[in-house]
Amino acid sequence: MSGSPRFAQTVPALAAVAAIAVTALFLLSGLAASVAPIGARTSVSAVEGVTVRTAPTADAAGTPAAPRPMSSSPSATPSPSAAPSCPTPQNAPDWTSANFFDDALVDFQVPGYSNLSGSNFQTVPCQNTLPMYVQSFWLNVSTNVALSQAYVTIWGTTYPTPTNPLPALGGYDPATPTLQPMYIPATAPNTASFYFNVYKSFYPGTTVYFNITLESSEAIPSTISSTESPYHSPIPQGYNDNATWSFYVAAPWWSTTFTNDIEILTNPSVLGAVPYPPNPAQQFSVDLQSVSASGAPGPAIPEARFNFQLSGQFTGTFSLPFGPLNASRVNLSSYAGTNGIGPYPGTHVLFSITAWLPWEGGAIDTITSPTYSFNWSSQGGWTNPTEGLAANAELNASPNVLGAGSHILPTGTPVNLTVHVPVPNETISSAVVQFTYTDADGSLSGNLPMTLATPNTSFARLPGLPSDGTMTFSLSAKDVHGDPVSSGTYVYRETGSPTGPQLPGSAWIYVQGANLSSGLLLPAAAYSLSNGTWSFHGATNPLGFGSPLAASQAGYRQLGDGVYTVTMTAYGRTLSTQVTLTGTAPIVVTFAFAPPGSSLGGTATVPVTTIVAALVAGPLIATAALLPLFRWYRVRQAKAMAEQQRITL
């Protein structure tokens, strides 16, 4: 710039302008000191200063849409029929007949499960289902005569297999039922008890049948059996022993077929009619969902592993656990602590899944999935790379500002943007919001990086704008190969009163800094707000303005009526002013800074009549008069820089 004689001639003129403006400021500050500020006390110099804008109270965004009507109540549906009930009979014990339940009183104690205790333990044909982890329960009998002997006859079947639907339970074969003596205490010979050690003998997946036989030398008949009652049924395979009670120890699976018990969910989907091989930068994740016989979510999956074999560019055989344990939905966890495996581009993958119930240090009820295979793709770029972002991804905004034309929102309304690729094996490597923010005091352009929520979805949140701020933006994303595609340009403006609950006697204060030479707003400029009891320190956001956030971080903090000191530091300079909040209209405080070495170009002088008129009219008109003065300087500087470029070139 020193090589331009013409540009250098502008400096004395500008210096004279600055001197006149500084003198005017000193005079104005003396007048302003005697007047209580209505909206703000403005401190201004010819090269640096502050302006304050108050949003109009009328809501230019229009009346909000009426709330959507609530949906009608669902129609009543008939309740399902009640399950059959077969409680254990509870009669006063009087051993005088062959009817077992008239002669003896039977009681069950299942710790932690009152629904299976007492008489709630069902007789056949009803069955009792014990939860998987019931350790044990007691069978107790009492009568009115002394017992000489009592025993329980037990047999059972275990978890079915494809070749044997009713395999015998070890030690309790239905062909040779087991007789176990009951305990008759010497101090109470009219009672007997038996302890069913479920964990030891009747692990999950087993069905157990039993009845009771009592003998007494003091009664007629001398022997009674629970099978003599009408509450019994034949055991499986046609044997003659009859069961009075049966119980099933719940197993993790209702079927012996893996795909009936557990649904396999992969991302990207490599199963089903349309497979989507993972792309070169994409992990492969697997979820397992337990499924009940009705199709609803099933019981917990105790333990499962993912077994896979790689061949091609990568080779090896591996096994990884699912977690968390004992949950109805579990996820694949890799060695790196992520939620998947890979990537292994150019590799063929074989995998299967095994699930089981850990029991006594081993594994029971093991089920294994079929073996699946897929090829890890070396592709995965945009489907329509020449047609723009909207042709390759779903774009969403809330509120919706993606339509044609300019949209108007209430002041301070944040806008949430989302880019989602619906094709499972097309992922986003990075995405940005390219923006230009403009208001009455300046503008700023830049890029906001979007956050990766999933490999297929990125999002960004544009902060709520000061009143009369305009946002122009577009979206750009890159695929796994780094190829970018961009959206069209969208525009919205925010003005009027904010939406949402507004506390009485409170409002927002926005703070921004502007480069007086270029008219650009200043990102990351330190500022503070304070009054007699409260203070806040922050920095302007990438759009060039700042406002204290609420504790929830969901919006701006509403400040109560009163006088606030507003300070900003930029280019090594600190400017300060005071504003008075009196109502709910947001206030915008703009500090204008002259960067070091800048010149306010132009050969004309500042019209002295403007400053004289301001001095005569008083501080309020002086503020209004100096506001165009800033903009005049900005225009002159732009012209000077353009002229300098012309001369240099």
C-alpha cells in the first residue's frame, strides 16, 4: 500500500475526520452522563464504537400454527380368556378315607415367588413354570396322624433335540421313576418335607413330574397316594406312573432352532433379499434380539459369541463376545471397544453365532445359527455423484427452512440440520454447513462441521439468530472416497419476538463485534456481561455473535430488567458500554473495532454538519447520527481498497 501515492493522500484527511469525531464524542459523553439511558448508553469513536439494536415487539414471523388435534382413543378390545386354574386343594387334614387331599394338607414354599407358594403350586393338567434361576423350593405335608414313611416319586424330561423331542432327564428316567424319601421330624411325626434342589438336579429346559405317597400305622387305609385323587395325568411315553404336579424350569429358548429364538440384525444388512456389503471404510456391527414364541421380545440371552473367518486380503479365524450379558438385546463388541468389526475391504467373511446358558461352570442349552457369508466391498461411493447432495441423501431441517425462497422465524430460533444416507453401505466421511450470516451491522461467512451421529447420519445445530439476522447456507458431504456433493442454497431470516415461554421483565442480550474496515463480524471474540450481582464471560460463536446460554443449553438465558455492562476485547483493544433492559425485546450490542494498520479510505471528509446537528440535538439523536457515520466509513474503506487494488494491478 505504501507504493500508492494516491492512497497515501487519504490518510491526513481521515486523521482530521477522526479528530473531529473524537471531539464530538467527548462532548456527547458529557451530555449523555446527565441523561438516564432508555435502551442503552452508547460509546462511539470515529474508528471504534458500539451500537445497540432492539428487536421490534411485533412478531414478523406470523401466528404460529395451531396445535395438531390429539388422536382419538383406541377402541376397546375384548380381554383374553382367563388361564385355567388348578390350585393344590387345601382341606383340613383328617385321615379317614382314600382321598389324599382330604387326609393330608400339602403346602409349597418357593423363595421369592409367592405366585408359586402355598396352594398356588398348580396340580396337573396345569403346569408350573419356575424362573430360570430359582435355586430350590420346599414341599411340605401335614396330617392328623403320625407318619411311618413318606416319599416322593419323581421323573422328568429335558430340553428337546431335533432327534428326540422328550429325552429323559439324567437320574430321573420316566421308564424307572425315582423314589426319594421325605424327612419326618421326630418332634412332629405328623409332618413330612422334601427339598427340591432345582439348581443341582433340574436345570433350565427340564420338565419334572412328581407325586406323593404317605404311610401310617395309625390310620385306615394305611397308605394314601396323591395319584388316587382326580388331579393326575399319565407321564409321557405311555408309562403307568401318574403325576400329581409338574413344573418346567424356564429355559432361555422356546425353540431348538436358532432363528426362532434369536433375530440377527446386521449393519449394513448382509442378510435378506437385498444384501449391502460393507464399504472399505465401514465397520460391520451385529445385534441379537431375543424373540419369544409370540414374536415379541423374548427372555434374556445369557451368553453368545460371534465366530468369523476371513479369507482374501485379510485372513484368520476369530471369536468375539456379545454384551451385555443377560439382556434381551446384545451387541457385538470388538477388541477395540467399538460396536463392530473391520473394515476388511477385499475380504470374504464367513460367520455364525452361538448362544448358550452358563451352568455349573459349563454350557447348556447351546444353540447355533446357520453360517452366513458376504464379501467386504471396495465400493461404497455416492449412488448419484453428479446430481447433488439431495439426490444421494435425505436432508432435514427443524424448523423446515429447506424450501425455496426465504423463510421467516421468530428471533432466537435454533435450526437443526440432518443429513442421512438411507443406503446402509453408503456412509459419510465428513459433512459441513457452508454459511453466510448477515445483519444490520456486518456479516460473516464460513463452514460449520457437522457431527457424525452414525456412519450414515450427520447433524448440526445453527444457533438462534439476533433480530433481523439472515442466514444463507448450503450443505456439503463427502463419501468414503472423499468425493463431495453439495446441496442448493437455502435462506431464512429471524425477526420479531422469540417463541417459547418468556419470563416477565426479562429479555436476551446478543453481543457481537465488527471489523470497521471490512464490515465482517468477529468470531471467537471475548466478551462479558455483568451487573451488580451477576457476570458472564464468553466468546462469540462461528457466526460472529454470542449470548449467554440457559442452564439446559437448549436456548439463551433470559436476563431480568436492569442495567448491564457489556464489554468486548478484540485486536488488543477493549470496548465497553452499558445497556438497560426494560421489557422482553431482545437487544443486540455491536462493538466496532479498527484492526491495527487499517485505514478508512476515501478523499472526502466527514460532513461536519452531521456532527454539529448531533451536538445540538442531544445524545439520543447523536447516537442515530453516528450510526450512519460508521456505515459511511465502511463504504469509504471498501472504495479505497478497491482503488488500491486497481492501482497496484
